[in-house]
Amino acid sequence: MKLNLGNQIRSNRRRMDLTQEQLADEFGTSPQAISRWENGTTYPDIEMLPMIASFFGTSVDALLGCTDQEKEKFCNDIQNELTTAAKDKDAEKTMELLREIRRNLREYHHGYWLWGLFDELWKSRLYTDKKVLDEMRMLAEEIFAVYPKEDHGCVIESMANMEDDEHIEAFLKDYASIHDLRRQRLLYYRYKGRGELDKAEQMRHFILWNGLNDLLTVPAVWLDNRSSFSPENLRWFCETQLNYLNAVNCLTPDKKHLVSGGAGMDLWCQPRVILGLSYAKSLAKLGETEASLDAFEDTVGVIERVMNITDDEFELACSSPALKGFSLKCAFYWISGGSDGKEYRDLQLESNGWNEWICPQDILRSVKNDSWYGPISISCERFDSLTARLKKCIIEREAKE
């Protein structure tokens, strides 16, 4: 790229009516160095350019005298050079170009071509050279320091594919979040691109499970907490979700076992409980007493089967063909009850940083305090029997100091 730096320094110095000696004092250098800059014999270090531009009250772009056309030509030229170097597997030339891009990134950045640069290194497999990978890391860090990460998802994805096993976890910690699916998606494409299909399948399972879980549980909680939502619509919604859940798992239960699926216990126990409680209360509100009690009993049965497990840690799978081999890690924890001085044994289902809970004491409290259960809770022996069974699922102890 043609630079007009010398002419710009000279014209700005004269504009400010400064001698070369005075300018040299400002920049901590010699008058001879200023003279060489202005004559184009040498140039100041690139680290000095922001300071020089600031002193003259201008931008680095203006100081360099670079037009938009020149910048675009620079981007195209350096991309072509890097493509050629990558195809030739010329590691030294590739590293030199990566350094050049990193040095000039703030002034010559065109976002559309950054992904292409990383893609060329992926296709050539030059990232397997540790020195090249080091330069790629430094360029990626500079990109993310200058521009928002969300503007360069393709760079994050490319680096996740190419980062070595030693550094991948640190990279994901910095540039991906366990609170969304980006981490799992990045790992999925990493493993798939590397031909590590067993690991890719594990990530695919998680992404699929999470998507299904969101469809089946989050809307139910949201709707259940909307006072304006009618019991008719809540019943329809819960029936639809439970039918969908059972269909995904190839289950065809009778009406009385719609909540549990009639298949014992699986990794969907937490959404089954959420949907089952909402389904039972909507039926109770509508005056369908027997159907409501059936749904409530089926839900209590799911809670009993889970809470009666004696192992502190275990795994739960399901019968869905699409999730064959996938399971959730489960563990029992003692959770403080707050001011009552008790601790309660609750179940946590965990997968890759995602947690779901089954807390019998909270469930019993919500059932007793929810007015929608009123029609089946008043003078009903069967309801009393079911809440007694639910109460037996609550295991407590005195809180440890």
C-alpha cells in the first residue's frame, strides 16, 4: 500500500508552525529522524502512529493518506498472498502475513474477509503448525479486542475448529458460553470437521435434547404463570406437549398415564412433572375431577420413582431413537430450607452445565397454595392420599452448622 506518511508529517508540522527540532522533542526522537520520516527514507514505528495522529489532531488513516480504494486493494492483495502461501504450505510466509494483518487491523479492517483468511488456513491444515497456530491466536485476540465478538462468530467458529486439544477449553471459556448452545455447537462442528464422529454425536444429542426440552418445558412454565391464561387453553397445551413428548419416545400410553408415558422413569422426568402438575390443575379448575386426580396420581408416581432411588449419583436415559445412547447425569443434593433450619434432599439433573431440579417440598407447597386445585382438594380422600404420598418423598434433616 502506498504511504504518504512523510508528506503528511511535513504538512502537519508546517501547519502547526513547528521546526523539526521542536517536533523531535515532542516525540522523543532526533531532528535527523524527523527529516528521514518526511523524506520517506524511513518511517516511525507503527506503535507511534496513534500518538503522532493524536498530536496533529487527525486520524491514522488521514496520516497515512490512505483512501478507501487503497485500503480495499490492500485487503485483497494480502488475502491473495495468504491464499497462495497457504496453498503452498509456506508456514514462514503465512506467519509474516498474519503479523502484517494484526499490525494493520485497526486501520485496514474489512470484516467480510477475516473469515476467509481463517478458512484458507483450515483448508490447507496449516494450523497444525504450532507457530502458525500461535500467530492465529494472536490475530484472533486482536480481532476480538478491536471488534465485538458477536460481529465475528465465523472467526470464533473457525478458531474452535483449529485450536489444539491443549487450549480448546481455555478458548471456549473465553469466547463461548455454557449458558447458550454456542459451546456445544462449536464443539459439534469441531468434532465433525475433524472426523471425530463419536464426539460429534454426543454434542448432537445434547443440542437435540436441549431443543426438545425447551419446547416441552419453558412454555409450560410461562403459560402456567399467566393469570390471564384460561384453564381450557392450559389443558390443551399440556395434553399437546405430553402427547408430543410420548411420541418422541415412541410411547403410546392410555389416558391415565399420559404424564408418565406408562414407561416407568426416563430423563424427561422433570418436564413430565412440570406438565403433569399444570395438566392436573387445569382439569381440576374445569371440574373434571376424576381426570384431574388421575393426572395428579400419575405425576406423583413419577416423583416417587425418582426420589426413591437410593444411589446418590446415577444417569437417566430415554426410549427416543433419536437420543439413543444419550443420558443425563443425576445427583441428590441437600438444599437449605432457609429459616426453618432444615435441609432437604432434592434431585438435580445435569448435562454440560445445564441443571434442572425436582424438589418435592416445593411441589407440595405449590399444590397446597394453588387455588386451581380447590375442586379436588376439598373433602377428597384420594387427593389427601396423594398429597400424603408426595409428602413421603420429602426427606429432611437438621441443617449442618
